[in-house]
Amino acid sequence: QQITNHLPTAELQALDAAHHMHPFSTQSDLAKVGARVITSASGVRLKDSEGQEILDAMAGLWCVNIGYGREELAQVAARQIRELPYYNTFFQTTHVPAIALSAKLAELAPGDLNHVFYAGSGSEANDTNLRMVRTYWEQMGKPEKSIVISRWNAYHGSSVGSGSLGGMKGIHSQGGLPIPGIEHIDQPHWWAEGGDLSPEEFGLERARQLEAKIDELGEDRVAAFIAEPVQGAGGVIIAPDTYWPEVMRICRERDILFIADEVICGFGRTGNWFGSQTLNLTPDIMTVAKGLSSGYVPIGGSIVSDKVAEVIGATEFNHGYTYSGHPVACAVALENLRILEEEKIVEKVREDTGPYLQEKFATLADHPMVGEAKMIGMMGSIALTPDKSARAPFAADAGTVGYMTRERCFANNLIMRHVYDRMIVSPPLVISKPDIDLLIERAW
Ligand code: PLP
């Protein structure tokens, strides 16, 4: 039997539950409920096997920045597959797609971030970063400088290294994570954890936890601090204004490297090419993936500063993936960047559709169950609460209300995501104003 879109949905769902193990899912539930089968997509809309049109306010998993169905990317992929479908970049070989994409990323990235090490995903890229910062200090004659500090509730991937770098208790509770050599400090989540402090006081207090952690461990044992400019999967946590300047001061003064995980924030999501530009950060390494190819093909990477690349490049770095700099992925990513640039999509997020969405999104705070509705660029979240003034979560059953709200949205043909009791939006960056209106209407 050929399995195609034409099979009845129930049959597809049964085959799916029987043979396909889903990430971040309870597999046994899928046999009971059945996964929604997505069959095609165009612009900001998905179509499912029942013919329903769904507004995708999550851009897939925060990645389809230029929207679905761009023929140019299909053409480039087909051309590249015909010309050179694969060759590796190990052992002194290279190819034009990897050269061209690296040069383009060096041009777009801020400061002296001029060098790219490729991976197949954000998780792999963060694994690279973990090894790279430690190798950097080994090469500098300080091998004991090996601990990486991260934040609770951060998400940096789910491989052994990146899952350990992240700070999600659910991930740490399975499979022996975190590995040693990684330490966590608290997140700058004022709404949920700020207590009586003002956002400004709280931002400083949380930034100074980094300094306290470095003191506790000893500066000569700390290699790097890793953080997302805006925590995405943790619930779109936008730090108070005082947080980042203080963190940057500490990284500079304490001689530790800073890794900005731009997997979500990169490629226009916050209204600039990188979240680091929006928040005035100066990373030594940036992790990229997702929006780099708008999710059309798997690709990730580390964009590395002159300072770090020079040290790493002085010896053989015994690290790499079969698909590091995959030619088809590089060619598609380059075409994606051309579209983002030519259609001024990043500028529109900053100056036009982004502010429009922010204004509409803020109105959700008028709902009796919404504690705050915050957004930066085109990523935002609302906090569901039983008590606005107390900034209280639904403590006893954290996540249940979020889950139910997500299901309501889904039934309403709107994809929003929930993290505990926060509801997230992060639509394709090409979303139009009428579709923004529709998004907000369906969210209400
Ligand atoms: N880093 C951040 C900030 C992410 O949001 C993600 C994925 O959501 C990752 C890393 C991991 O990327 P991937 O799923 O491509 O491995």
C-alpha cells in the first residue's frame, strides 16, 4: 500500500502512532488522540488532511521566517542537488555554497564575527560551542577554564551537550543530563520571579548572579556564559533593560567568553538581523539555525569572532559533522538570506508589521486571565493568570491552562504554543496586517 495524502486521516494517524516516534510527545497519547496531519502550506497558512486552513502563528518551530511555499528555494535546492548534492568540507576540501554563505554571514553578523563553523541543527551547533570554548582556553594555556555558565529555563537544544547547557528541568530529569562542567543561574523573568523588586532592580540582581557564580567557582575555572538574547522556548522572557548591560560588563571584566544563542532571535525575529544587535550585545560566538534557512532544510552553525577563530584555527580542531556545510543546505540558506534582504523583511519587522503586531498583541492584556502581554520584534508571549495583580501563575496545575488554551486555539485553526501557562506567538516574519488582525481575533 502506498502511503499518500489521499489516505483517510484516521489511517494516517494510526500508521503514524504505530511507527513514528515523535519528539517532545507522549507517544502513547498519539495512539488515542491522533496527531494532526499537515499536508501542505503557503505563506502563513498550513493545510491539514481534513482540508482545514490553519494560521501558523509559530512559524513552524520559530523558523519559517520567510513563510511557506517559496518557489525560489525549491529551484535553488533542485539546481544544487543536480550540480553537487553532497561533498564534505573536511580534510581541505570546500565548495562554493559553503564559501558564499560564510562570506554572507560574516557580512551580516555584527562586529568581528567573521567565521562560520557549520552544523546540522542548533543543538549540534551548541555542542560545537561547548567544545570550542573549552578548546579556546586549552589553547590559551588555561585548560582549567572549562565551566560554562547558563541559565535555568534556557533552551539550547536536546542533545547531550546542548541539553545540559539548557536549563529545563524536564530535559535534565531524563537520560543522565546535565553532564558535569555546566552551572546554571536564575533567569531574568521579572513577571514570575521579580517579587517586590522593580524590573530595573530585578534585572541588576539577576545579572549579578553571574558575577557571584564566577566568584564562587573562581574566574580561572569559567570558560563562558551562554544565553539567548530573549529566552524563546522558556516562554519568551524579555529581560529588564538593566540586565544585559550588566551581563556584558561582567563578561568583559571577568575574561570569560560570551555565546549568544541566536537560534530563535537570529534572522529578523527581533527586528534586526540578530537579537544581539537589538539588545546591544557583543558575543564572541553566536549560535544560529532555524531562520538561517527559514527551516526549509536543516542547517545550523556557530558564527565565531576573529579572536576565537584565530586561536581555534592554530591547531586541528577535532570536531565536525558529515553535514557541516552541506552544499544544498548552504545554497538554500543563501537564497533565504537574499529574500530576507531583497524584500526588506527585517526592516518591516522593525518598522511596520512588527510594531503593528505589538500594538494588537498588547490588547490581549485586557483579558481577565492575562497577566502580561509582551513582545519584541515578532516574538511575544502572554502570561495566563488567575490573579493579575499578584502576578500569580496557575501554580497547582502549571501548564494545564496553557495546554487547554493551546488546544482551544488549535480547534480555532490558530497555532500558538504554550510553555507552562505562557502562550507564545512567533509568526512568519512576512505575516500581513490583515493576517495579524485574524491572529489576534482567533486568539481572543
Ligand atoms: N537554541 C535555541 C535558542 C533554540 O530555541 C533551539 C530550538 O528550539 C535550539 C538551540 C536547538 O535547535 P535544534 O532544534 O535545531 O537542534
